[in-house]
Amino acid sequence: MTMIAIQDASRSEVSPFVDRIVDEAVRQAETHGWRGVRLSEVARSLELPMSVVLERFRDMDDVANAWFQRGWRAMLATKPDTFDDWPERVRIEHCLQAWFDTYAAHRRVTLQMLRTKAHLPHPHTWVPMVFDLSRTVQWLREAARLEARYGTRRAQVEEVALTSLFLAALAVWSSDTSEGQRRTRRFIEKRLKHGESWMKWVPGVAHRRHHAEAQL
């Protein structure tokens, strides 16, 4: 399975205003709601010509895509030196929570973006969203440095389990007003601890490692 590049570097070089445009769109959405934001108003607020904005963003869905790329980058950010020594469960928790932490300050707007993308009469947004969910889980596996290779039975089981975990955690996070997102953190930690026990019985890396150790 081929991973999709998080960002087209050539595009970012063409427009150095990408982050400013995304930040301004989110700022306006906090006041007017995501559906109430217009690219023309964003450009006007930043005193940018629309031609510059259109170099990177065809519409507001493109702005939302750029916003969600930040979550991928957060998961893939530099890890502590001891990261590889952490249990898989803890590595997954660390990376998944990084995604939620990225959007904590703008949870309401982030959820509005997701609802807009999921609007059934707009297949041009909700169909790609299905693939973006798959990419999010793929990047989560990469970020957590899970050992099972794509296409193996263990990797397939991990993808299904992590997709379920991500969607369930997203549902909890959507109404989590606790300090430091404690409720979401506890939920993720509990689910991963529960899943850790039954994942030991899935054929894959853990079993091969155990067999190799037994031969020593």
C-alpha cells in the first residue's frame, strides 16, 4: 500500500501564505461558523489577492484538508529518544492524542468541518473523507512505528481496530469539555489496554518475536 504524501512541497513553495489563510479561515469560523466562511472574505482580511489564494485553495474543502494535515504532522512529529522502547499501546496513545491535541482549541470548528465533509448530498467531499480516514490510520501506524507490514493479517487487523478506536475516540472528544481533554485521554487509554490483551493472539510480529526468543 502506497502512503500518500502529507503535503505537496512544490505547492507550499508557490504560496507562502497557506498557514495564514487556514488560520484566518478558522478564526472567522469561530465567529460565523464554518459554513459562513468565504474565501473572498479570508483574502480580504489578509489583504491578499484572490489569485494568490486560488494558487493553493480551490474551495473551502481544500482549506479543511490543509487544516486536517496538521493532525497528521502532529502524529509524525519528532518523538522522544526512548520512543521505540515504549509498548505499542503507549506509542499509539501518544500519537493519537497528538491528533486530538492539535484541534483542542478549535474543537467546535473542527467538528463543523467534518460534518460539512460528511454531508450526503455532496459526494465530492464525503467520498474523499473515507479515504482520508484510511490515510489517518495509515499515518497513525507509521507514527507509532508498528512493526507489522502492510498486507499482513496483523496489519489488517490493526487497521480495523485503529479505525474503530479513532472513530470512537472522536465521538467522545466531540463533547469533551474536561480540562486537558482528560475524558478523551482516559477513553483512549482504557480501550488500548483492553485491546492489547486480545491483539497478543493475532498472528504477527509479537508471535514471531516470541518464537525467536524461545530459540535463544
